[in-house]
Amino acid sequence: MASNMDREMILADFQACTGIENIDEAITLLEQNNWDLVAAINGVIPQENGILQSEYGGETGQGPAYGPVSHSAASASAPSSSAFRPVVPTRQIVERQPRMLDFRVEYRDRNVDVVLEDSCTVGEIKQILENELQIPVSKMLLKGWKTGDVEDSTVLKTLHLPKNNSLYVLTPDLPPPSSSHAGALQESLNQNFMLIVTHREVQREYSLNFSGSSTIQEVKRNVYDLTSIPVRHQLWEGWPPSATDDSMCLVAAGLTYPCHQLTVGRRSSPTQAREESEEQCTDVHMVSDSDGDDFEDAPEFGVDDGEMFGIASSALRKSPMMPENAENEGDALLQFTAEFSSRYGDCHPVYFIGSLEAAFQEAFYGKARDRKLLAIYLHHDESVLTNVFCSQMLCAESIVSYLSQNFITWAWDMTKEANRARFLTMCTRHFGSVVAQTIRTQKTDQFPLFLIIMGKRSSNEVLNVIQGNTTVDELMMRLMAAVEIFMAQQQEDIKDEDEREARENMKREQDEAYRLSLEADRAKREAHEREVAEQSRLEQMRKEQEEEREAIRLSLEQSLPPEPKEESTEPVSKLRIRTPSGEFLERRFLASSQLRVVFDFVASKGFPWDEFKLLSTFPRRDVTQLDPNKSLLEVKLFPQETLFLEAKE
């Protein structure tokens, strides 16, 4: 068993030879071959004239063995007809020489080319850039790595980089230059691009937001998470001609801002690639960069076995409807739909893309009015009835239209034993062992099968199992009979659902009325409490005002000069004041006293002069408008006068 250090070396050598950049995919292939480097390489890059010989474990197959020869010797011994057969010297793989990596680093309006061994670190690149750009390493952010941000201590070899790389430098802590171009570039890096990516096989759109500093590689990895199409198998349309490198940032790729349309699909299999090559297809799509792809497809350009015997190659090459041991049912159904269309044309049932559980959810678990029957089509390539059933019956316009209106159609390929066993397991789980045993006992020539499933309250019922030896009319009649049974059940379900909804609506209305009643009671109670609180507040204010007025009155009363006696030697003015209630106030004042003293006297009796005015009769005048600092003698309130109080408006 290889140690961790040996495995890292084997992984790096495997990626360097095959060009597989996805680490998870590379590790999976190595584990399948028990970390035998040469066996894993032969699995990805098959040799035309034999299998490589490994020092790890001897021969791995028939054919001439290749020892640790030099490149020149390998070139001399290779036949000229095998232009695509790489010779991989085993000892050179084990005793790996350092790779030279080329970096083009963009900073504002400058480009710096850096060449380093893959044993160097990211920090050494920054030190070179510090000398070239005159920017301190501490102020420098080096971006554009396919694996995201990396530390300065990261060794380049651990990043599994291609030979040519594009990076860019950001300096957010440094002031921007006066150049408008550099400012525009920095601003563009901070802008967000909306990429509308259409998944071609399922006709589904994804709206993805990326910053201008994101790379094309990051976009492709995000699309891999959404579509499960590995980066190296992605086939793109819509990238600008300038987008030649996956390490380019979006702002440098020439995308339309702020929104750009792209289309992605799965690359054709090698068989399809041969057919397209024979048809001289000239469509050009942008394919994800992978140095190993050239070697992967190299043997496919050799002589086909069918052509050796004079047989048309297209007759021998028939891709399977589904991959064997398909892990993802959605991906398997995508391949099934594509292959079905290529064999029998575009007029065919619309197959549900997803797991069988998801098809159940779509067909059975919506509202009763929206439910449909589930039709499961079981395909078998080795049955003599398959081609006739698919081309003449399943693709008939009447059948396609009827299935589209009344059924959710799901499909599975029973040709491979692993896929057959997987479906029987699903069948046992969802329909029971009886149905699974019925399908298990079907002979190959009885395929294809069409299962009609109806969802019930507690289980799923198989209404009909239609075999391939039927006619269009019989198939239509059996489909219509199933729909008739389903519609009768659906009417009962609709009635039950309507009654249940009516009960729930009534309960909701009652709950709402009760809630509104509680809210009204609470609002009434709160209003009463507010009214009581307001009255209490007003009463308190009134009390405080009365206390304040009483205090002022007492203060004024105490500040009044004493009333002069009638026999006083000084001139005395006798005033008689009539209140609004009809009572009279009488008092003597010194004629030399100020008019203010009279006002204070009236206020001390509860009639403040800012609320009441003091009027004389003959002549009628408002005494409160006179100067309060003048004496009674000066205002002619001497020797006696009758006045009356009147509230101000």
C-alpha cells in the first residue's frame, strides 16, 4: 500500500500525464486501480498495440512491454501510424523532475511574465513581483488561482497547475493611479456580472451572480455543482473569443455587462464524437480546457473494428440508453432522453428528469385536481420488440399527446444487469415484492414494459403492465382504461379534498372571527384604560394648576401693602370692584399707590389680571391696559371709583 507521500506523487504524476484537473475524479480513478499508476493511466489512455509495463507490478495486459526508455528511444520505436499513442516511461514518472510553470501576471496596465519550478511557493512569486512592480508584498493580493485564495507558503506543486497560468494583482490599500484605464479596470473588478446559464439537456436556466474578479474556472465549477456535469465534460456556447483561458477573470474575458447569456451541455461520448467526425460536423463550441482530452480521444481516430470487416461502423456503434451503475438517476435519465431522441426522433414522450421518488411527488402529491397517473417505461435493448414498440407505438403522435396530457412518464433501462437490479430494488420498496417478482419473471422478448401506476391515500397501485407485443390501438385503449379508473378515483379525491378544505375554511373563519372579537375586546379595554388614564392626567393637571394658582394668590395677598385707615393723613382712594358673579370687593388704597397694587389685590381674590380685565364705567375704559407703574391719582382713580371685572375672550 502506498504511503501518503507516495500517493501525493502518484496523484501529481497521474494528473500531469492525463490532464485531469479535477482532484476528486483523479483520486477516484486511482482508487479503482488500487493506486497502480500505470494501470490507471492505461484505463484513461488505452494503448493501441498493448499495455504499458509497470515496475510496481509487472505486466497489466497483453502486448509489447515498454521499459524505462528515453524520450528519443520511445519516439524511434513508435510506429508512424500511431500518432496519438503516448509512451509514458515508468521510471520517469516515479523519479519526477520539477515542472516549469509559466505565469502571466496582470497589474493595472502592466503584464509581468514569471517562470518558476513547481517546487517554489506562492510567496516567491510575490517577491519577484515586488521587484518588478515596486509594490510591497504586504500590500499585494495575488488573485486568479483556480483553487481560490492561497497562502504565501503554499507550494505550487500542490495546486496541480497547468503549464500556462494567468494571474492578476490587486492593491486595495494603495491609492488608485491617475490613469483612467487603471481606474476603470479596478472598478470593473468590483462589478457584478449576471450570467444566465442554460442547461441544454434539461432546458433549465440558472441566473448566477459573479464578481468581475471571479475566474472562468470558478464559473465552471459552480455550474458543475448545479448540473453535475464535470468541468472537463462541459460543452459551452456563448463565451467571447477572447476567453481563451479558464484562469482569466470575467472582466478580462470580454463578457457583456451586466448580463451575459451562456449555454452548457455534456460533451458527446467517444462514440458520438466518431460519428460527428465522420459527418464532418463543423460546429465549434468552447470546451473546458483539459490537456488530457487530446490523449483520451486519441485511440478513437484509429481503424474501427466494424470497418475492418466491411460492416458500416454506425451499425455496430449503439450507445447504451443508460450508463451502467448509474449513481444519479437524473443524469441517467438525461442520457436516456438524449439517446432515445437520437434513435427514434424528437417526437417521443416527455420523460421526467429526476429520481423515481421525485416522479411520485410530481404525479401523486399535489392537489387532487392536478394529479396524474405515473407511466414507467422499461426499456431493453436486447428485446426484438424494442425498436418496433418505440418507433411505431411509443413515438406515435396520438400516444405522445395522450401521455403528455394525462401521465407523468418516467423511464429506466433494464439492459444492464446492475441497472435491472437497482430498479427491482426500487420497485420492491415502492410497490411491494409481488410487483417486483412479476417484473423479475418477465423474459427479455417480453420487453419493453409499460407500467401504469395510480397513487392512493396509503400506497401506490399498479393498474396495468403493458408488454411490448401490442398495437397502437390496443395501447391507446389500455391507457384510456387506466385514465378512466383514475378519473373515477380522482373525482372522489376532489370531493374529499373540497370537503376537507371547506371544513378547514370554516375553522379558519371561526378562528379569524374569534381573533377579531378578542382584538375588538382588547381594543375596547385599551381605549377605556386610555380614557381613564387621560382623565386622571387631566385631573392631576387641573389640581396642580389650582395649587399653583392658590400659591400665587397667597403670595400676592401677603405682598399687598396694609390697607390705610379712613382717618389717614395721606390721600386715600376708595375702590369698589364688582366681580362677574355680582359680588363686590371693597378696599382703600393710598392715592400714591401704583395701579399694580390694585391688580395684585384683584388677583389675590382669584381674578388674575392676565385672565380678567378691569373696566371703569364713566368714562368706560380698560384699566388693565394702563401703565401699572402709575399711581391711582395719575390714572384718576381717586378719591373713589367703582370698577367691574370681566373675563377676557
